[in-house]
Amino acid sequence: LYLKINPQAVVRVKARINEAGDVTVTGITDGNPLLNSAVRGAVTQWKFTPVRDDSGPRCVDTEITFALKLGQ
């Protein structure tokens, strides 16, 4: 019912990209309880090229915002 009334949703995910480029969700700061699980599952499947500095690849914390329009 909620998604029929409000077909737009924003989910903000706090994530950590490790030295291998794998993503771990460390938190969801805003979101729709009906969508949070799906967004978490999608994000953890992503793979990035890790950030590098002079000492090699390193871990990075970031926030990713999803603006979802449902039913379109």
C-alpha cells in the first residue's frame, strides 16, 4: 500500500569498499523498509576498482543515494 501511495523513494546506503574492491553495507541512513533489503542485496554484488595510494590499494567509506521511481 505504501508504494502505491508514494511511488518514489530515496534509499541512502553507507558502504565500505575494501582493498579488493568488494562492497559491504555498513548502514542505511534513509530508506523504505520494503526496499532496503533489495538495495542492500544489489549493492553487495557490485565490484569496484579499489582506490590506490602510494602504499597500494586502500579501503574507502562512502554514501550512495538511490532515488527510485516505482512502477515506471
